Amino acid sequence: MKEQINEEIILAISAAIAALEVRPGYKLVVKSFRRIPQTSPVWSATGKIERLKRRM
């Protein structure tokens, strides 16, 4: 059974990605999306996110 993703979630993700791109004349178009299964523990994923935030 396919799980439906709320349209508001898709719009929020698209807006977040678009906010990262600030090059003039660049247009972002999201044509598709899919869920990627989580293969690592939650604590590992959280650590990766925290490290990425520190680099920004």
C-alpha cells in the first residue's frame, strides 16, 4: 500500500530547497519525490544533521 504524502509537506520541502538556492536566474522545479528508507538509527541521523548545521 502506497503512503500518501500531504501536499503541504511537499510545498514546505520545496520552499526550503528553493530558499537554499540564491543564484540569479536560477529556477528550481521539483518534478518528483520519494521517501528513502531510514537504514541508520535515529541517533546517527541526528548526529549527521547536527554536524551539517555546525558547518553552515
